[in-house]
Amino acid sequence: MYKSRTKTDLMIEVWEVLDCESVGAKEIIAIENAVRGKFGANAVDSPMKIARLLADEGAELRHSEIMKLDVERRQESPYDAMFRNILKFSDFKQALVSIRQLDNLRRKFQTENDKDGLRLVRETGIKGKNRALMISKNEKVDEQKRIEKAEIAEWFQLWLQSPEIFENWIQLRMNSKDFQEKFANQI
């Protein structure tokens, strides 16, 4: 039905075919459906992004409708509840729970071949590692706490690189003489 070869061209083509004076929720939904049909569900942009593209092409926007649709779409994310408050690492126990929860999600998404879910797991793990590193380098933080956060950042890094060996590695690490000496009172 549509001749466009790129997603951007398709969105503009659908808008032109709709031949409407202004763009609101109904038009955005029609564009989403066309993109989903031709490029798949993962190719569908947010209503606000679609609206911005059309506005750049000269479309008049019905802002309140588009904003309402955008809010609805964001609330529909199947991942929100799974990732809410997953990153906690005020101590080793919480960090270990967070990494294990991420790993459970990783295995679930891998089994389901859910590329978006796997991407979110990886992004969340990187965020955990980066936050722990940031704290470990903050001179205002107590030195022992900085050392602990550097250790936790290493945990995240190892899990990101080799999630399959993490459980074995963490047991060896926590039982190691080095770990016991550094963190004996925090286990």
C-alpha cells in the first residue's frame, strides 16, 4: 500500500495520505500502525517523536491529544514494573540481590528472544556499574565506602562481561582472603 522504503519517509507518507489539517492522537495511531505493519513493533517511535517529525514537515499539532497518547504509551511499558527499584547497592547483600535479579531477567528475556528486554537488562547493569564507580571516585565519600563501591562496580563489570560464570566467581571472590581482609565487618 505504501511506497516508502524508510521509516521516516513512511511516517510522512501516511500523514500526507491522511490529508488532515492537524495531527492528533488518531493520526499518530495510524502512523504507528503503518510503521508496525512494515517495520515491526520495535520500530515504532513514541508519539512525541512522531509529532516532532511531522511538525518539522509543517504539520499543525493537537498537542494535548498527543501528550495524552504519549503518557498512555509510556505507562504501557511491560518492562517498567520489572526494572523499578532493581538497582540497590548500599551494601554487598543488596548489590548481589540486584545482580541476581538482573540475571534472572536476562535469562527470561533470552529464553523469550526478547531483544528489547535484553537491551534494558544490559543498560541497567551498566548504569549500576557506573553509579558504583562514580561513588567510588567521590572524595566526599568515606574511604571504606569508596573501596566497597569500587568492589561492587567490579561485580557489575564481571557480570556484564560473563554472566554465566558470575555465581561461581562471586562465591570464590567472597571467600577469598583479599575480600575477607578488606570487608570482614561488612559481610
